[in-house]
Amino acid sequence: MSTASIPVAFSGDLAQAPAEYRTPTSRPTLAEAQAWCHHLATTHYENFHVGTFLLPKYLRPHFDSIYAFCRTSDDLGDEVGSTELATRLLAEWRAMLHESYATPGQSRHPVFVALQPTIEQHELPIDPFDDLVTAFERDQVYTKHESLATLEDYSRYSANPVGRLVLLVSGYKSEELLGLSDDICTGLQLANFYQDVVGDWVERDRRYLPADAMKRFGVTDDQIVDRRFDANFRAMMKFLVEDARARLHRGERIVTLVRRDLAATLSLFAAGGHAILDAIEAQDYNTLASRPVVTKSAKLKLLMKALGGKLGATLLPGRGARGDASR
């Protein structure tokens, strides 16, 4: 189904947003809204969508609607060409989110129509969704980070909510598991930042290298703009890569504590982070000369390994029943 299948209003909610995200003139049916979210999810390659494909089929519509919320939030912040407009649209989007919780069944936007049964069936709190909007609002204001601690705090809003939603929809609510998920999500987020230093810094004016690490290792702003790789930059990147990898390792214990189908998804997220860090190491930490990439063969190996874990879930006794919320 095309996003154009739902009539779009050119005034009203999100009237200044990209056309595909504007609020429909009439409330779509649940089936139409779910089809809209599925179309959005399957036409954008993202780690989140690929990973959740490994989960049971009955959960996929829920993850399509969650992905659609994330994708729409991201694009309202990054794809409208103006910080002022992005700030207004994100504020409107947040208001629509809060309205969907306060008065379920009233929203006309397909994302919130599709999210309603997900929220109700899995008793999802508003916080993870609200935190994601906060992250995109921060992007309009903060273009640099002073320390690893501030990067970690940013990840608490921009990455960790996604992992928490995956766990909650899968039936897991314990703080221990949520914390381990946070470690994986933060590690993966940091790996993505370190992979695209020049693109973020020069092209998007987003500085995700912590200023205190730059100062500690003697790396300057001009050096990054000029792409001058030296022993100082190498030492800094090695330190940052090791920190991100330690976070991934710390969180990976979660795969022993959840159902095998969910373990396969979480393993894929963590393995994706490790693969990015491996690619950075493979070019001697020189992310200034070129963006490290995970090869197609490496991606295929990751997916096949994860699929092997999913197959095991169908052949072996699981670690928890469907929808198990005991942990």
C-alpha cells in the first residue's frame, strides 16, 4: 500500500510537514493505518526493522507501528530544512502523542491509529515515545557533546527507548533486562556515531566526538575538518571504540535471559554494533579518510547467524512462553 492511499490534509495537523507525514482528512481504519506503517517500515532499510523481522509474525504489526513513529519523528526533525520548522513540528507531534494517550481513538494520524492496539495490548508507557521526541528536539539545539557522559545521556533518549519498546512488546518488563538493553542500544548508537565522523561533523554540523576525549588526546576541530589523521586521532578513536565495545559486551548477557526468538533479534543488534567497530579497527581507526563500512558478506553472516538462532527457537524448548512478562 502506498502512503498516498490515505487522503492527506494540506492544513491542520502537521500541515507544514513533508506530504507523506501530514495528518489525513479523515481517520483511517486500523487496517489502513497498519498498512501505511508497514509500507514505511519495508521501504526504509534500518537495523531496527531488519532485526524485528526475526520476531514472531504476530508481533510484526506492532513493530511496524513503533518503527513508523520513530521514522516520522526522525524525519520531522531532520528532513524539513529548517530548525525553527522542525522544532514546531516536533512540538506538534509530541502533542499528538499525548492526545493519543489521553483520548484513545480520536487521532486521525495513521501512526497513532496503528499504535493504539499496540499501546493497549502491551500496556506501553508514554515515556519511551516521549523520550524519542526529546532526542530529536535536542538535535535542533545541541550540535556538540562535551563528554562521554553527555553522549550517554543523549543515547538514553535517542536509542535506549527503542530497545525498551522491543522488550516491552515482547513481554519483558524487569529493570535488569531493560538496563542490559540500554547497554546494547547505547553501544550501537556510539558505534554509528564513530563510523560517520566526517559526515556528521562537516555535512550535518553534528559533533558526536566528545570534547573531553578530543582534549585529552590532543585532537582539534580543524584537524577533523581538514581530515588530518595522526597518532593522536588514532589513540582517541581506539579509546572510544573500546568503550563502545565494552557497552555491547556488558549488554549481551541479555540473550541468555530471554526467549530464543527475541535473543536472535537482540544478538543481531549487538553484532551490528560489533561489526561497525570491527570496520573502524580494520582501517586502523582512520575514520577521517573514509567512512568504515560493513561489507555485504559480513552483513549476510550476521543475518544467517541470527536466523540460526531463530530456527533454534522453533526446534528447541524456549526460555519463556509467548508474551512472558515474568522477568
